[in-house]
Amino acid sequence: MVAMALAALLAISSGSVLGEEAAPEVNTLSLSEPISCPTEVESLTQRLLADLPSYANRVQQRSRTLESTRSQTYVVLAGKAEFEPLPVYRDDPTTEQVFFTTLEQVFTEKGARSQQHFHWLFLTQTPNGWYMVTILTRFGSSNPSREPEPPREASNGVVGQAIQLWLRDCRAGTVR
């Protein structure tokens, strides 16, 4: 009796009842082809800027310490790209230049304020895909009467790290 009950349970769990063959298991998850990174800088930048706020906010969250919890900054959006090269790098055919802005929201104990930052991104394309050469950032002020700071190299800043991560994901074919 116990043997028959065990046999019935095994038959049900294996998909066959009373000697019928089990139906082949069908895998409904299909692995899609990796999505290739754009080869044109304009389409690459359009996709990058659409994803940049979420990448930057994740970098920001990972770098937060207990001391920095009093003030929280979020990248709200990245502006439309411009491709007019700076005169300094105009003659370098291996480097593409992209100018864009970001709007950030800073939340403190005193309230929220917006800041606009200006970025000059320098990219190069290799046989393995796109890489960031450097990024210069001019940080804006939330005080309209105060002049923005001069540009500085910001490859290790939040936006620079976010761009590097996005380009890595793009080269890997995981960016949609």
C-alpha cells in the first residue's frame, strides 16, 4: 500500500500518470542576443544620457557614509548633448567631445535646492567599444549671484563613475 502511494506520488511529480510518458519540459525563458553598443557618438550619447540619472544615483547611494546622510543629492536629469568640440581638442581625431548638463536636487535639513552642472565628456572608440577618456565638470551654484566654479577633472566623481559603468554595461551588451 505504501509502495503504491509512493509510486503514485513519483508519477505525479515526474509528469507521468499510470505509465504515460512525461511531456518534455519547455524552457519559456529565451536568451536574447546582446544589444550592441551604438557606433555613432550621437546615438550612444542619447542612450547614455537617458540612463545617466539612474546610474549616477546608484553610484551616489553606494558612496554614502553616515556623515553624508544629512545632505542627499540626486541627479534628476541629464540635458541634451551638444557636440561642438573645445578648441583645445579639436585636432584630435580619436576623441569625441560631448557637452551636456545635469540637474541635481540637493536635500538638506533646511530644505531642497537645485543645482545645474556642466560637463565636457571626452570619449574614444576602440575595437572593443567606447571608453571615457576624461570628463571636465563645472559645478554650478544654487545661489544665482555666485559664479560657477572653473571646470575640473571629474572622472572619479559621481557622474564620471556613472558614465564608466554605463559604458562597461554597453560594451557587455546589457544596456537596453
